[in-house]
Amino acid sequence: MHRLFAMFPAGRAGAGLLILRLVVALQWLALGGGCAHPVMAGTVVWLAQVLAVLLCIGIATPLLALLDAATALYCLGSHWPAAPPVLVMYGLMIANSVALALLGPGAYSLDAQFFGRRLIVVRTAAAPEPAVDSPDDEI
């Protein structure tokens, strides 16, 4: 998972990525169950809630964002003859999800805690004490 991220930016960039994660999660909650078959609507809404929580706390962010983009693309295809506002909403959901997948989760996520940079402190071994000759060794 570490190879998916170049770094985990903190500060303003990390706050921006946190906001982007929250926006994608809210979009997922608002539109995630909208294109499901009526039989599967309850399951899809439950799955949307779980995935939104995982996106908010930042676990497997690029993978979940790509899953979100693929789902929105499927919904866009199934709603294609719909009114333009619906198409724009799914288009924005795809754009935000792809941006999140490409940028990564940021420093304020569990991905950064699990896979972030580590400080490794190498302690040098203490020099061995010189051997002391005992008085019995002298002849």
C-alpha cells in the first residue's frame, strides 16, 4: 500500500485532502444508492454508508475512491437519458473520486498512520570495556 503514495502531505494540503475525502464521502452517501435496482437498494445504501465512513477516516483511500468512481460511471451510464443535473452530479462524483485516488489520503488519515514515513533510530553498540588483568595472571 505504501507504493500507492508518494508522500502524505500535512498542513494546508493535508487539510484540503481531508476536505476532499469528506466531500467524496458525502457524495457517495447522497448518490450511492440512487442507481441501484429496487431489490438491492437497501444493501447498496448500507454499503454506501460503510464506504463513506471508511473514506472519512482514510482507510484504503485510493482503492475506495476508484470504486466510487467506477460506481458513479455505472450510474451515469444507467441514467444517461436523464435530466442534465443528474448527469452533472455523477460527473462531479467521478471527477472528485479520481482526483482523490490520484492525490492520496493526506497526513490526516489512518493510511498515513499505517503506511507513513517512519523515523528509525539506530543506536550504536557501546564500546566493550577493556579487559582488566587480574593479579593472578602475573608471573
